[in-house]
Amino acid sequence: MKRSGSRIGAVLAAVLDVIFAGLLWLLCSLPVLTLGAASAALYYSVVKCIRHERGDLTKSFFTAFRRDFRQSTLLWLILLAVEALFAAGIWAFGAMSGNGASLLGTVGKVLMVFPLALFPWLFAFVSRFSNTVGGTLKYCGYLALRHIGATLLMTLELGAFGLAVRLVPQIAPILPGFVCLLLSLHIEPVFKPLTADAVAEDGDAWYNE
């Protein structure tokens, strides 16, 4: 939605919108299994309604949540399964003795970072593009490697977010929208060339601006 009035008022309105979007994400993520769908909806609504000032934030969030629910949930469950597999391996190696087991446990801890690194690409992609679950995983894996600098930065940013919430749990409701906005600064320059020739059904190709 286009904002009018003074510059300070517009900034304050944008800040409140970002916080509100994060609260919607937190509310819809509470069952945990819906975190993937909530993340795709958060990215879509933050980029469309806050960065490009198009549409209603609440309506856009829940439209994306419903539209991408199935695929986002499947992708999220896959990430959880991979993380659980790595965690089980780390636990098993930790129960063993010897340098080899210790080394394998360390390797497992490093591998646990990969799903975190893929997370922002996956749910941002789902919010914007249509593909199969397998196709989305493959293409986002390619994007993560092709833009490894952005991937590493986003992984650090997500890690910092998790650490901040662990240290000060009270800020958890405030941060998600801002973290999403920060991640979009890395992702949108990558997505823009992919949508350069796309035509929106309603004629408003806001993502090409």
C-alpha cells in the first residue's frame, strides 16, 4: 500500500508494518510444522507490501500462506528430516570413543549448517515461482552455490538472529520481519533477472521495479 504524509510518518508506518508482518509469521509458525508456509508468506508480503508498497499486508500474507502451504510444508519437513538425521549421527558418534568418531561428529555439526543456508532461498523462491518440490530443491541449491557470498551472509544473519533471541527472548516478536527484510536485500537482486520478462496476471509486475 502506498504511504502518504511526512517522511518520518512514512518511516514509522513502514517499521510498524515490518513488526506486524513478523508477528503474523510468529503466530502462523507456532505449530512448527507450518513454519515453512509462514516463512514463504512473510517473504512475499514483506517484499510486495513493504518494499514495493503494493497491496494489503494482511491479505497478501494469508493469500501466500494458503497458496504455497502444501509445497512450503513439504520442503520444511524435508529440511527438518535432514537436520534430524545429522543430529542423530552426531549423537551416535558422540557415544563412541576415538579420534575418528570425534572427527565424524564435527563433520556432522558442519553439515547441519547446510539446511540453514538453504532455508532463505527455498521459501523466498516458493513465494515467487512455481516448480516441483524436487525442482525447487535443485534450483535453490544451485542458487545457494552460485551466490555463495550472499548465502554465507544470510546464514550468519540467521545465526545472529537465533543468538539474539536466545540471549533476549523478549525481542523474538519484533525481529522476524526485519530479518526477512534484510535477507531480501540479498535475494531480490538475484530474483530480478529471473522475472525480467514475467507478466503478472493482474498487470502489476511489481517485482520488476
